[in-house]
Amino acid sequence: MKIAVVGTGYVGLVTGTCFAETGNVVNCVDVNKAKIDQLKKGKCPIYEPGLDVLLQRNIKEKRILFTTDLKAAIDKSDIIFLALPTPPGEDGSADLKYILNVAEDLSEIIKEYKVIVNKSTVPVGTAEKVAEVLGRKLAPELFDVVSNPEFLREGIAVDDFLKPDRVVIGTSSDRARDVMNELYQPFVRQGNPIYFMDERSSEMTKYVANSYLAMRISYMNEVANLCELTGANVDLVRIGIGSDSRIGKRFLFPGIGYGGSCFPKDVLALHHTSKQNKYDFKLLDTVMKVNKNQKKVLFGKIKRFYKNSLKGKKFAMWGLAFKPETDDIRDAPALELINEILNAGAEVTVFDPEAMANVKAIFGNKIKYARDQYTGLKEADALLIVTEWSEFRNPDFERMVKNLKSKVVFDGRNVYSLEKMEELGFYYNSIGRKIVN
Ligand code: NAD
């Protein structure tokens, strides 16, 4: 099949590459010329495990091509995916300007039947809005608009896309349904379902999934805070509840608040949709408040330990990305923590396996960047763990002890066992567990 993907970011690039991998010819379009130039040279602009290998193979086979020319890409394609940003507007609603502007451009370009697919996370009613914009210039038989939300997780995006738990497709057109069904067959060979539904339900499904996951994290963060006050250990409580099949083991890890480009904006957008419909969705309101507080929890622990006197203190920070296995720092808890440290007159040297360049673009020389995870510890008063990268889980503790000025660790991700830290003589303050030493 011949496909265009408009927007070559985290979602667009993975989508385009995976469709090319199953034999389709994909033209990826982006307005960011630097990104397209990089991709044309075969360089992957993001860190996403497994993506680079697939990208190289499909570039070599000429199944994936890159351009800034929307018309050229559309003319060569039958299916057009929109993988464009939908950031929060001032009122919290998803800003649809990228989607609707491209829809307007498409209405000038399209000359024969195309299926236009919303891959972006968009509010209920967006498929109708896109159809309305297209319909101003195009006859109805020249297009169908489909909602096909994406559920991939950064860090395992390729796997998620190639083997999705389910594919959700919202369309009221039989013709578009057949096209989408054929396109996705290679991805559901193991028997995972494609759910066809109306556009509105499909659009809603994505927001409800992300908001539910954000709520689950927030619930466990509240449980962790209560565990600290009562002397219970949240890790044991997590295991205790997770073995109940009604609850399930996944997504129960407490921490320092959810971040990333999706959960915060999607909860906000669903909350806005509720308000627009004059529905008071109290749970969502609370989820946002809980998360805001949780992002401050680690800094609160640090302030208490140093009795509010942080001036001149030196910290080492491990982890910047909003989660492991990505270079994405959008809405990452690390950013807020760095700001708080700097505002308190302290210094911080950071290390992250993949996200250093993105953080440097924001903080420049206001903070220091370590060459590796150990050099940043030199002369540091304490280590702060912010992202649970695998390489932080089993470090060389002797080297840590040698480099750190004091054996003090604040862990926002519960990376170490209390017993181990007790044995090594660290002051160790984590989330939802007793303070050691
Ligand atoms: P992104 O910012 O990484 O990528 C968007 C791309 O669109 C950028 O490269 C940008 O330059 C390009 N762009 C902007 N305007 C354009 C235009 N007029 N024409 C062509 N390209 C244009 O965003 P993302 O993380 O890939 O997210 C895209 C959408 O997918 C959002 O709605 C997001 O909520 C949703 N989503 C994201 C994830 C995720 O994990 N990142 C997962 C599921 C869904």
C-alpha cells in the first residue's frame, strides 16, 4: 500500500518505519527541514530502541522516503496518517491547529480518493472537524476520515507497534474500514483484535486509556505517601495487591509523578472535554492535583534533610528522561527538580544515558553534565535518582562511596533494596518506604 505520514516525530517515525517494514511504501513528511535532512542521511533523530535497524533496512530497500514537500508525498499515497502535535492550549484543550491546518492544505492537494487517518491523540469530534475542513473544497467521495489512536509506549515503541495489544479504528465508512483492515493484518497475526467502532468512541478510547493509567499511578503515589506515615512498605503492598487478577501487576510503581508528552496533556484535555460538556469529572481533577504534589515530594525530602539550607550544596542527578529507554524529556519530573535545586542556590551535575543533549538545550551552562554516571558523583553531597535506567540498578557501590562526599541517596524510583543500602551504610530516602540509616 502507498502511505504518507505527516509529522515525523516519536509517533510518525515509528508508524512510518513499521508500515514500511511490512512491505508498504511510506513517504514521511515534516516541516522540520533539519530533521528531514538528517533522516535522508539515514540518521535517526530520536533514541528509540530497535528503531534504527528497521529504519536503515527500509531506507536501503527504498520503502521509506523523507520529504518536506507535502504535495509530493500526498500525490504518491492512498492513505495519509496525521501524526502531528496536539499540545495543550491555554484553556487545557488539545490545540488542533496543526491538524486543521494540514487538513486545509490537503483539501487543496487531493484529487482522487484518499483515506485520512488521525493518529494524533485528538478530542472527541475531531474526525468530524477534519472532514468539515476537507469538505469545504472536496467532494465527499474523494475522502474518508478515520480515527486510529496510537497506544505505543516510548522506549518499547517498535515492539508495541509491531505487536499491538489491540488496534482501535473509528470509521463509519466501509471502504475506509476495508483499507485499514488490510493495512493492519500483518500486525495482528497472533490473533490480537482490531476493534472497529465509530469515530467518537475511538477518539475517546485513547484519552480514557491514558487518564486511567495516570490515575493508577497517582493512586499508588498517594498509597506510597500514606505508607511513609504509617510505617508500611509500598513495595510489599504493591506486590500484595498486584497478585489480585482484578488489579494486575503492571503500572503500580510509585515514584515522583508521571511526566512525558502524553499523560499530563491527555488528562488535561479529557478534563477540558468534561468541562465543555458541563460534566464535573472529579477524579481527573484530583489526579492532576496529586501529580503536581508528587513532583515535589523528592525535593521536600531533600529540604527536610538539609533543614532548608541548600545554598552551596552539590547534588548529582542520575536520570533526566521522563522514563527509561527514551531521550524524551517533555514534562519530565527531572526538569522541575533541577529548577528547584537551582532556585535554592544549590548546584547539580546531571547524567542520563540518552537525554543529556535535550536537557542541555534547556539549561545550557546553568548545570553541569557528567561524562558518565560516576564522575558526576565527585564532591557531591548527595545522589538523586530520578529515572530508573537499568544501568543504575546494579552500580559499582564502592565507586559511588569513593566519589560521593557523603553517603546520601534520595531515590525517586525505589531502585535499591532497603537491606542493601542499610548494609552499605547509606542514608537512603526513597518513596513509600522507611528511611534507612
Ligand atoms: P512530536 O512532537 O515528536 O512529532 C510531531 C512532528 O510533527 C514534529 O516532527 C513536527 O516537526 C511535525 N510537524 C508539525 N507541524 C507539521 C506540519 N504542518 N506538517 C508536517 N509536520 C509537522 O510528537 P509525537 O510525540 O510524535 O506525538 C504526535 C501525536 O501522537 C500527539 O497527538 C501525541 O499525543 C500522540 N501520541 C504520542 C505518543 C508518544 O509516546 N509520543 C503515543 C501515542 C500518541
